[in-house]
Amino acid sequence: MNKELATIRIILIFFAAVAVLFLIHLLQELLVPLMLAMFIALLMQPSLVWFDKKKFPLWLSVSMIWIFLFVVCFTIGAVIYKTGSAIFAEKDFIVSQVQIKTQGLLQFYNKFTGKELDLSVVMDKAMSSISSEFIMNNSSSIFGKLGTLFEEFLLTAIYLVLILSGIMRYENYLDYLGGEGKSTKYIIAFEEIKSSIVSYMKVKFIISVLYGLGVTIICWMFGLQFAFFWGFIGFILNFLPVFGAIIGLVPVFIMALIQFDTVFSAIMLNVVVYAYHFILASVIEPIFMGNRTSLNTIVIIMGLLFWGYLWGIYGMFLSVPMMVLTKVILSQIEGTEVIVRLLGTQSEQKQ
């Protein structure tokens, strides 16, 4: 009888999980800003505690944090816009370099296929496609995406204000939710989630800063244009688990191919940057990260793919916090011990 009940429980948990995942995917436009706001609020809670000790009013503390985050977002947008404008101003040089570098490939193509393609004609067609008429025809989709991005930013800002306003009283909410005898379990689970996510983000931030500075210095030493921008992109993408820094090397390699006289110089630049990233990711980061997330590497990669499939690029950046949240929630559900052990690390299981 007990085995039958256990089997029924597992089946019910499976179908409940499928239903929950379907709802998460269906409601992603509402849930993504909520999750972003929740994790930002967890990171900002120590600041709220500090403001509270200094006797700052709650409304003033929340306002200062919100303004700080707005300035950070504005700075990121300004850096991207300024660098994009600088790159666009160099379009003639970039186009001429592309023509020079692709001339050999085009000659090989003509010789191999027996066709006679003129590079200047190909480039003229490519440049004419990026005309004012082309931009006007596609402006609706561009403005639509910008409108969606603004809506997500606005929802995140609203959720953040609400969560920050109540996060200092989370113990009272958990006491009410759990009732007598269960509130302590919920508080411990919440503290585990907060501690894991905050510790992970602190270490990730420090490693990302070191990586961004390293990329900037290396690109500057090689003489690559817009060195600060490539370091800035590396800093941002390094928050993407496993593959972020590698993706950030693609524009560096393309720019190096365009600017440098030889392919060898471009390859050497990327080899040096990747070697620096390997040292940070494989040696230094594990030392500081330790067992803070309690997730093994395979789970982190699978979580990256899974949440990326559900929520796109936002899901990729939120994959580690979401896997930590999933692991802690499952640990509170009876009958999911095997799944929790699969998500964890061997060092954690030995403790």
C-alpha cells in the first residue's frame, strides 16, 4: 500500500511539474520581470539593512537603491550607444578592410566555382540594403522590440519597488505562511536561497570585473580598436554561465580580423584572451566560489539550456539562481530526495 501511494505521489509530482513549467513558459512576460526584480532585491537587501541601521526611512532607502540601479542601466546603455556611434563613424575604414580581407576568398570562390563575382558589386549591394528605405520598412519591428523592452524594464522597476518595500519584513510573512511549527523551515529555506544567490553573484561580479579589465588591457596591448568596449562586453557576458565569455570573444575576433594585417595576430589575440579566461574560470573562480551554489557543472549547463529555452536570453542569465531556487524548493517536498541529490555536488552529499 505504501509503495502504491509513493508511486501515485511521484506521478502527481511529475504532472504538477509539467503543468507548472507550461504556466512558467506561458506567463514569461510577467514572470521574467518578477524574477529579475526578486533576485535584484535579494542582492540589494544588505544595503537596505545598512540604511535601516543608519535610521534612514524605508521610502528613502528604496528610492536611493532604485536611482542607483537606474543610473547603472543608463550607463550601460550610454556606453553601448557611444561605442556603436564610434563604430558606425568608422564604417568606411571597416568596409575597406572587409573588402581587402575578403578579396582572396572571393578569388578562391571564383576559381573553384568558375563564376566571376565582383567584390565591389557585392559590397555595393550589401551597403544599399542598409539604406534609409530598408530602415523605414523595418522600423515597426525595431520599435516593437524597443517597446517590449521598455515594458519589461517598467514592470521590473515596479516589482522591485514592491519587493524592496516588503523584504525587510520577510520573516513575518514566512511566520504567517508557515504557521506554528513550520515557519522555521521556511525561514531556513529562504536564507539558504538568499545566501547561495548573493554569494554566487558577489563572486561572479568580482570575476567578471577582472575578466573585463583583462580583456580591455589585452586588446589595448594588441592595438585593437574600441578596447574598452570589448572589455565591457566581456564583463556583461561573463555573467552568462559557461558560454558567456566565449561568446564575447566572437566580436573581438571579427574586429581583429578586420583591423589586423595578418590572421595570425587575430588568432593570437583570442588565444591570449581565452587563456586569461580559462585561468579565471577554471582556477580562480572555483577557489572563491567553493560550494556556494551546491550545483554540479552538468546541472548548471542543463539549467542554462533549459531556462534559455523557456525565457530566452533572460533565462540564460537567471539560470543559476533559478536552479538554486528549484533545488531548495524540491528539498522541501517529500519524495524528491533523489532529484535533489542529482542537482547537488558530491562534496555537499558527503557532509
